Amino acid sequence: MHTFLFGWFVYGIAGCDLNCLKKENSPKNLRRFTIESKKAVTPHITVKIAMPEGIDKEEFLKLEDNDKFLHALSLFVKRWLKRNVEAKKRQT
């Protein structure tokens, strides 16, 4: 039963069955499947942040893998969403 459900999950995401992910010309399907399956397990968003002027490019790019930065950004997102939800409640 689980295999059947997983098969439908793959078909829904990649638009094909598992066999199409194994073909030589399917890296696009495999990449799409990987991204969508990760989002299904752990929902996330990708945000583009422009590099501020006067900042070292290498240091800026290292932020992508910096756990402290990602944690701080996560806390900011939680506060942002909480404020927006509270503001919407006040409007109604």
C-alpha cells in the first residue's frame, strides 16, 4: 500500500512514474522531484536577498550556510508572520 501511495506521489510531482526518473535525459525531472519532495516533508521558501553595498561578496555568500544567520532569519520570519496575523485580526 505504501509503495502504491509513493508511486502516486512521484507521479503527481514529476508527472511520470519512477522509471522516468531513471532515464538519462531526466535530470530536470529528478531535480524537480527532489525539490518538491523536500517541500512536502519540510515546507520552506527560497528568498533572494540583494547584497548590500560595501559588503564583501565572499562573506555575504557564506551566510547561506551560516546556521546562526539562518536561525536569526527564522526568528525574524516568525515575528513578521505573528505581527501580520495580529494586524489582520484587528482589522476584522
